[in-house]
Amino acid sequence: MKDSIVRPCGDPEVQRQFRSALSMFATGVAVITAPRHEGAPIGMTVASFNSVSLDPPLILFSVDRRSLSLADLCAASSYAVNVLEESQQDMSNRFAKANGDKWSWRDAATNPCGEPVLLPDTLATFECEPYAQYDGGDHVIFVGRVMRHRTRSQGRPLIFFGGRYHTLNGVHAASA
């Protein structure tokens, strides 16, 4: 096992090593979507999605402060967390890009009702209203109150581990 000391010095090599260590925690992949007052909806891939509370039902995710959509997401009156299925790697890649037409595959580029923009065929979708935002260093932590959720009864999650996509090879019956 290789030990590294993390110092808050902004050293790019230390940051790279820290990011590499963090990549050893497998996560699911989700796309955050939200309506925008003008233009195409917001859409961004995240691997930082967690449950927070059952009562009230709260979730969280974090967004890099350099994100081009951060200001619009901070001002959004609603958003959705779309948990991707293992066949949706292309969708994850599309929404992970900073620029480009993320919505060209969709007929309607806007959601005039101001409701969260939902992606098709996801494993689960959590429609949220903003609950809180917190400083998270170079990220902003968003806490959302879940107003509605949908799940599919079939499917397997897209997994991100070690800087690459993975799929589940089997399901274990044990639960926490």
C-alpha cells in the first residue's frame, strides 16, 4: 500500500494522487438535469450522489465550481437526479462534456413548465426542490428535498471505479 500525505498546497501532483485514491471508491453514475430560464436545460454527469435523510427525504450531490452551469443550477427552482443504467455510458459521456449540444437527441430542448427535465430509461429518478447549498471547497454541495421518485424493477447500474466505467457481474443477496 502506498501512503501519501495530503497537504492543502494546491500542488497538482498531490491533487492527482488524491483524486487517484478517491477513484478507489466505486460509485454509481447519475446525470443532474434542471430547467433553465433561457436556453437548453442544464445537464451534467456526477458520481457524487448520496442519500442524506429519510425524513424528510433528502439527497445530495456536488458540482465543481468551474462548471459552466453552476450559476444556473444554483438558481434552479427544481432539478432531477437521473441514476444511469449500465447501457447508458454514452449518455454519461454526453453530459460529462462542458460544451456541446447535450440535448440534440431530444425533440424539445426546453421544459416550459419549469419542472425537472427527466431522462428516459434510467434506473431511478429523484425529482427535487432545493433544500440547501454548502461550501465544499472547490465544489458546491447541493442538498435536495425529494418530491417524487421513480424506479425501474429491472436493470443494473452503471458503475465508475478507478477512472473507468464498469458493470456489475453479479448480484449479492446480502444487505446492510
